[in-house]
Amino acid sequence: MIDRNKLAGMGAGLLAATVMFGAGTAGAQPAAGEYVFGFVTETTGPLAAAGVSYHRGAQVAVEEINASKWIGSGVTVKLSEKESGSDAARAVQAMTQFVADRNVLAVTCCILSPVAGAMRPVAANAKIPLVFYGATLPGLPQPPYVSSVVALPGPQEVKMTQLIVDKMKPKSVAYFVNADNEGFQNRFKAAQKVMEGAGVKTAGVVSILSADTDFTAPATQAMGMNPDLIMVWTTQTPAAGIIAALRNRGYAGAITASDVIAPNAVFKKIGEPLAGVPFPIAFAAGVSSSPEAKAFADAFQKKFGELPDTYAAQGYTSVWYMSQGLKSLSGKANREALATALAKVGSIEHNVYGGLPMVAGQADVQKALVVNWSKDGKVVAWEPK
């Protein structure tokens, strides 16, 4: 005879498990074995300084995940790397090769938004999960196959610009902006809107190209506008060159930039001219205070002999995100199942930001910092003078 009280108890237990783990994922664990994530590296070319950071952060994540058996007993992950040099054609070629290799379960890539835009249809058509670790143009995710762990710049730019208005009270601003980069044009427009909304006049706009290398004339042009503040909204190489040119030309006024000047390699190349220039950022070792941030910084420094930057944190997060999706699956994982699992992730469990919701395939980094380089090469919280 069936004990109805026991049956009811079993039903309640099953319901509790469903609520806790999500329908169909209770007790899930992928089959033992090695799972491969494709990583399109950018350790050569114009964005190599940032590209090295992304790759190193991903390597730290792989080591932590495997050492802790976080996904499951007997389950490990591995990176398969192919270099793109930030070139769209090379990135697409790498992606095509990853698609053909059935051992590759998912791919992560891309610093530049145009490169990410070229990769997106390839992933969607091939039905392979693609996670962006660096491209900042809004609207790139295309669930379930394409997602992004990148902190979109808008909220960070607005927060810093408002802080600049409140603390520095400039009366006029000159802007540097990429004429050939939509993402940085959007950043510039967001900052200009805050400034003009606060009554700060636009002294002028200096347009440059991503491939430019000589900034003596543009620096002279901006200084001739006699602004109280110069804001630099350009890609990495021009931003560093512009700031150096301004200081070398004798400009002693206030300058702000974006997180493109965050990599250690940029400070090593440019040095003291970057000191004191505030920029918004989602993660900074020594400033970010979560336990995960501190543990990541310690592990990264132990492996590479230096502290991680915000790009390393994004490479690190991309691997943890893919691994979280993998962890929720049962049996031998495949691309389609992983894509479905990633689309269901409401929050990335292991992150360095103190919380990281995922909304329609896009990470929503809700905490932004404003920092600057010190003269001795440390990223510190910005304290306005």
C-alpha cells in the first residue's frame, strides 16, 4: 500500500529542488572529460596591450576552474587560441576554423566592435555560442548564440562626466574623438550631453583617425581653444599619444580619458604624462573591494608578476560565464545545449564586480569606478584637486 504522506513529502522535496536549481538542472553535471573553448586572441596588432590582458585573464580563470573542480568531478576546460591581430578577416577565418573543429564548444573574442559585428552572423548561422569579451557597441548580443560580458561604456562615461562637472566645475571643454569609430563617437556624445546640460560650453572638437600616430598638430589645435578641460574619447593608441603630446607641448590643464589607458603596458610606454588623468572603469585591482576581485588580483599577480587591469577581468569573466553554462548541463555537452544554457543565465555567479546580472545576453555592470594612474604606476581612486 502506498504511503500518501511519504509520497507528499517526496513531491515537496522535488519541488524544492526545482525552485533551487531551476527546472531540468537539479543535480546536473556534464560528463567527465575536457571541454574546449575557442579564444580569438589579439596579442599582436594595434590593440596588443589590451589583447594580452584579455588572454591572461582567461588563462587565470581556466586554472581556477580546473583546480577547484568547479564544473564537476573529472571535468576540465581548455582554451584553443587563434590570433586575429584585431583584423576582422583574420578573426572570421579563426571563427570558421573553430566552427569546423567539433571539439570546440564555444568561442570568445573581439575587442573592436566592427570585428565583433563581422563575427556575429558567423556564430549565429553556425549555431555555436559566441561570447564577446571586449567589444563595447550596444546591441551586439543575439541570444541564444551571441552574448557579451562587457561593461557597456554609457553609464560609466556619464558617471565620470557628472563627477567632473560637480568637482572641477569647468566652463569649457575641448574634445578629441575618433572620426572612424562609432563606439567612441557615442561615448563623446554622452559626455558632451552631460556637459552642455550643466551649462559647460564646447570649446571645439578635434577629430582623429585610429591609425594616426602624430598628434603634435592636433594637440596644438586643442590647446588653442583655451579650454578648462580636454576630454579624450578615442581608441587606445591615439588616446595615449594625444595625452603625451598635450603634456609635451606644455599643457598643464585637466585631461580625462576612457578605460583605454588602463592596461599596464600603456603606462609602461607613456609613463608620467598619464598620471592624474581620470578614467571610468568597472574593475581596478586594489580599488575593487569584493573578495572575488582580491582573489583574482592575487592569482593574476602570482602568475604574471603584475596586477590585472579591467581587460584581464573581462577575459576572466568570459571563461567563468561559459563554464557556468557548461556546469548546468547533463551528459556530453554540445553547442546548442550550451547556447540554451547561457541564454538562461540571469547572473554570472563568479565575477569580480560585486554582482553581474545578464539581461538579454548582455552583462549589466552596475558599479563603476573613477580612477587614475599615480606617478609610480599604480591605479588608484581618483581624488579631484
